[in-house]
Amino acid sequence: MNNILVTGATGLLGRSLIPRLREHGHKIITQARIMDADFLVDVSDINNTFKLLEQVKPTVIINLIGLTSVELCQEQTNAAYLANCRTVENMVKWIKRSASGCHLIQISTDHVYDGIGPHAEEIVNLTNNYAFSKYAGELAAALIPSTILRTNFIGLSHAPNRESLTDWVFDSIKNGESIKVLSDVFFSPLSMVNLSEMINLVIEKKPIGIFNLGSRNGMSKADFDFSFAECLGLQTKTMTRITTEQATFLEAYRPKDMRLDSSKFEKALGVILPSLSDEIQLVANDYLE
């Protein structure tokens, strides 16, 4: 049985991933900084990291730690480095020193791409500090045999005080709030349900390298938001399409096209990933229950 340590376990993805991995029979140990985890440890400190890993002796680490606010990463460069890179560096140092054969699964981001997609893994285009710090984390992870997953995800949040994109759309429409949705930003996220299943497959097969992991046939965030609302039978009269140039609420630059070509992952793992339209319906079903 794998002894799996999930770091950053109390965030959006961790709250969905961990129950599903336990359903698959894995032994899961959790880490967070503040609450609701087996170990409350700051792994940006190398001594803390080594103590944790010596005690747990994981066979697999799934690293979900990340400072994901684009604005905060832009304003606080060192904080972005500590969360998105140094934590990975510390874990990699332990894995190399311990010679334990522990397999690292590093969760990265589609923000490392810009320009016309879908993007293959070979060429990155770093346009903000968030992308830069996550890419630095990838470079650290690649110093050992590891699986690096560039992804984006959607779905109902099970994390207290953490709102997902679909939570925001659902709650805003339900409350009659006017919302502005971006017509010139494209992505290809997976539902947290299917992303969790793919991570379970990675645990089993342990492919080495960098892999895009997203849905087929991405779309603009505006089309996504409208499609999600329509799947729920919600009125869309409070939703307005705008461009990023009109989005005064965005302070830091964000890539305009983050669509992923995930054919490398499909070939390596022997799967066919779902379309984004199917993922929208799957996620909408959680809000209808």
C-alpha cells in the first residue's frame, strides 16, 4: 500500500481529492499550515520539512501547496517563491538525501502558457510572478524522477471560505448580482472529480515528466460561465461579456489563452479525457443535488 502524503491538503483540490483517494484504498497523511490536517507544518522551512518527511516516510507525495492569487504573487514576490518553489525544493532535497524512492506528484498550472493554444508542454510563456514561481517549482521537481501536472480545475468547493469559479457564478446569479465574464480568456479545466481520478491513475503508473492535464475542446471563460448557468437552468440576464482590457478588477496580467493539449498525458496513461462541455454538465449536477 502506498503511504501518501498530501501537502496543502486543506485547499480546494485537497478537499475533493483526499476522500476519493481513500475510496481507492490509499493510506493518506495530510499536511497544512494552520488547521484540519494530520501535521501542521510550514514546509517552506527545510528543518520542518525534513522532520515531517522522516516521520511520515511517504512513498508518494502529492504537493498541492501554492500561493494561487495572481495579485498577491505579483505584489509579494518572495511569498510566491516560498510557497510555490521553496516548498518543492525542500521536499526534493529530502527525497534525494533519503534515497527512499519516494515519488513526487507536483501540481502546477496552466498559467505557464500564453499565446494561441492549445499548448503542448515544450514551450512556456511566463507573463506574471505566479506563473514564474510555479515554473520554478517545476524545475525543482524535475531534479528527481517526478510527475509534474499542469492543470486547472472547476467544481463545487468543499473547502471552508474557499470559493471556486463555479461557486462564484452560481452564488452571484442566485443572489441577483451583476457579474462580468471574460470573453477573451480561454482555458480547458477538468472537474475536480475527474482530476482526482487522473491523479489516482498517476499514483498507480508514476509516469515521469511534465504533462498537461485538462479537458478537450476548451472555451472562453465567458462561454464557460454562460454554459454552466444554462446547465443549471439559471437566468443569465445579470451576466455581461467583457474583455480583459475592460476588466478593471484585474490588477495583474493574466494569460489570454491557457488551453491545454493533453495528448501526451492521454498517450502515456492510456485514457481519453472528457470534453469541457461534458465537464460543465458533470459539475452542474453537483449543484443540482
